[in-house]
Amino acid sequence: MDAQVSFLDQLFDAGLLIDTGVPGLYGRSGAFEDVIDRFDALITSFGRQDGAEVVRFPPGMNRAHFERSGYLKSFPQLAGTVHCFCGDDAGHADLLQCLSEGKDWSARQEMSDVVLTPAACYPLYPMAAKRGALPANGRLFDLLSYCFRHEPSQDPARMQMFRMREYVRMGTRDEVLAFREAWLQRGRELIGVLELPFEVDVANDPFFGRAGRMMASSQRDQGLKFELLVPVNSAVKPTACLSFNYHQDHFGQTWGLTTASGETAHTACVGFGMERVALALFRHHGVDVEAWPRSLRRVLWG
Amino acid sequence: MDAQVSFLDQLFDAGLLIDTGVPGLYGRSGAFEDVIDRFDALITSFGRQDGAEVVRFPPGMNRAHFERSGYLKSFPQLAGTVHCFCGDDAGHADLLQCLSEGKDWSARQEMSDVVLTPAACYPLYPMAAKRGALPANGRLFDLLSYCFRHEPSQDPARMQMFRMREYVRMGTRDEVLAFREAWLQRGRELIGVLELPFEVDVANDPFFGRAGRMMASSQRDQGLKFELLVPVNSAVKPTACLSFNYHQDHFGQTWGLTTASGETAHTACVGFGMERVALALFRHHGVDVEAWPRSLRRVLWG
């Protein structure tokens, strides 16, 4: 915990992150953003040969799609719903009265049609399903968006709002597993050229509650999720910077997504935690990018 | 209204925007994002000589800062608060029960410490004030973030989630007015090189309710807000694509921000509606960027 606070303080002191008073919600300096942009371009260069379709969603998604996705069953504690004031002048006066007295004014807020995006690929599946059956050989998408997870923390690698880049493959079981296998290899190469120490391990998502513990061990037993971990805050407990996920036919079933031959589609994704990789770079190579190894600077800035 | 629906449909048909089922919440294609990126770079080239400090905030901000900002007094109808589930296994079971019965599950959601950013500069003022008094000649910041405004609409230029680039000047009255004057001229040049028709006019913010009507006319009378308008959906009612705002000492007072000589600081900003300018380009030059005038392509892609 002390080590975490101290890395966060180092980042604040260097001006790379900016304190907003809310744990996990930070401003970023121009230098920090430049590293994010260069890492983003590096991912693109590793994936370019695949010719993915680029789609960018805003940081919120359709609530009805979110409800149908199953996210609330597995991760209710992480979700963020967007609420709005729909009242009139009198309601407004009441709201301001509550506010001026330091009282809770949330009763005036009504749930809107927007939910914060929990992972870059959640808005994609309903969009892909609307196009009808997949073409032969399936589809591949390239995504990036700000995501929200309600897990306030002093660990700078656990932000409430962060960016996730993703490639998402849709097709047959064999197609999506081959995609994941390819990225398990590419991911190692990618983090290798960034001169970061790492390990790859089987993993599980942070499923909620008692039932969640069984879902987590089933996920591990089936080898559905792997993570590429880099020490960021702690050498003992490294941080997942990339993840490689096989969803089986979960999203295919949920959204009625089928392959060219009419089978329920399988899906897989590789996700890149943009801020986490930037933080790993600052942790291992120092807060001054000018002082990074020349070989690394060449990889990122050419 | 028909003209609006039809431009939105054109954008969907061309694949530039992607329907999510919620008005004002759209996915963007790679081609759309490329135009955004190139316009972003063009703004940077127009502003480069000023040496602004680059800061990037996520799409959410500290709720306590938001409450103090005065936004809820003026625009309660546009705000989006983020709510989360903080219950246990039993609460989770209730939530899922509500969901499966198609009932309102919002009572389970509690207001969090995060509010969606309503304009790129709102998280900036408390950060700037924390640094103490402004240096001689004040400060200049360069911002970009996704913003949220709850105004569902079929007009593609009125999105619920959109990006706003901003330059924000803090200093004396004369300094910030000179900044605004310079950008009123630069903004005309910028939209001119994009070969878009435009006009600049005095304007007002969409203040809420009965009291809001008086605030709006006072703002116009004092010439605090100007907009650069381009026909996007309608030739009759053009869309504000850039805005030039003088806040007087509103934010200086609110955040205790002072100049080097100890006076309450004045602030001004120029805001760029990123999606609105991209949409204006698609409207006037066509949905196929390859077919845009060579002169314009040179300006954007070099």
C-alpha cells in the first residue's frame, strides 16, 4: 500500500498525472498523453497486417444493450449508470436547496438511457449482430475507448476512468482461438520491445459475490482468460497490462450472432490497458522520457 | 426535422456514424476519426505559437468540484451524474430480480463521486487554483475531452457524448479579452481554410427555466459569448462549431484563483466542437473524403 501511494505521489510530483481529489480519476500531462499515443501507434503496427475494421465508440453505451449483455450479473459493483435531472422550475429550486444545505440531491436524478462503457467491446456486439450473419472467415474489429469501473484505489494502475484498446475477433471456435494464440505471441513481442519485464498467466475476471467465486474458478479451469502481467506498483503483485479472452459463444448467444454457415459465432479479444502500459514504462524507465533508453525511444518515436 | 433525420441517415448509410439505438450516442468509423484527428492537428498548428500547457482529463470529473462550479444552477437539465451499486449478495439478487422482470432497478444505484464532464474546462479551474496565484502574464491551457450533455436529438450535430477541444486563458481582464479577440480572428481563418461557409454572432448558453431566460439575455447584452456558426443540418439554423467565451471573474471567484498581483483572475476560452466540424466537412464536401477538394485535402493531410 505504501509502495502504491508512493508511486502515485511520484507521478503527481513529476506532473505526469494530476490529482482531481477522487482516487482513480486523474488528469494527464502532455508527456503522458504522448506516450499513450506512441504506444497506440505501436499496437497498430503490430496488428496492421490483419486489416481490422476501425470503430470508435464514445465512453457511454445504450443502457438496454448493457442490461442484455449480462454485465450486471457478473460485475454489478463496477458498473456506472448515468442519471439526469428531468424536472421543472420547482424541481430545480428543490435541487438547489438540497445542494446549498449540503444534502443528498441524488433523489432528483433519474436513470438515463446511457451507461458508462465497462470494456471497449461491449457496444460492438449488438452493432455487429445488426449486420446479419458474419461473412466467411468472420470479422475483426479495432476498438479504443475510455472505460469506467467503480473501484476507487490509490494504485495508479487501477483507475476508475481509463482507456482500453481492443482487437475483437468473431467467427468459428477455431478462428477465434487462432486469433487469441497469435496475439498471445505478439503481445509478448510487443512488451518485449518496450523493454519491460513480464509474465503471462491464466487469470479470471473479478466476478461479484459468492456465486462469483465459482464463476472465477470455472473461468480459470477452462483457460478462458490469460493476462500479460508487468510489475507496476509492486514486484509481488504485478499488474495485468494485456488480456487475451475467449468468450466461447457467450456474446454470440446473447446477440444472436451467427457465422456464415449459420452456427452461433464464437468471439475472442485482446485488450490493452493503455494507462497501465504507460505507467509500466514510467515505472521501469523513469518519469523523464528524454532519459529513456535510446533503443526504446527509437521503437516509440522512430 | 426531416432534413436532420435525412443527414443522420446519410451518415449511417455511409458508415461514418453507427447507430447505437440511443439518439445522440453514436459509434464512429475509422474515416470519421481520421477527420477528427486531422482537424485536431490543424487546431494545434493554429495555436502552437502560444505554447499552451497540454492537459487531458478523462470524461468524468470530481462531483464536489462540479457542485461548486455553479453548473447545476445554470444547466441542471444537461448534467449526467454517475451512479453505482454498493450492495451485497442480497442486494445483487434483488437487482437481478428487478432486471429480469423488466422493472426499474435504479433505486439500487447510489450517486458516486464522479460526474460526467459537461465542458472540457470544468476540471481545469480547481486544478489551476491549487497551484496558487497565476504567474506574471497568467496561464494558457490546451484541453480535449469527451463531454456529456443530456439532450437526446435526431440532429447529428447535437450529440449526448462528443469531444470538445479548448484553449483556456487565465489572467487579467485585458489578457483574457486579447486572447479571445485573437481566437475570434484565428477561428475565422481556421474554418476558412476548411472551405466552409460561416458567420460569427453573439450568442447565449442554454440556461435552464424561467430565471435562465434573464441570464441568457444578460449574457448577450454583455457580449460574453460569440459563436462561429456553420450550416450543418439546416441552412436556416446553422450550428455553433466554435465558441469564444469570456467568463469575467466567475471561475476566478468560484475557485479563489488570483493573478500575480493578487487580483481575482479573469478567464476566457475558445471551444472547438470536434464532431460538429467533422460533420460540417462531410455536409459541405461530401461523405467520401477521397473526393474532397485537393486544396482541402492538402490542408488536412499535408
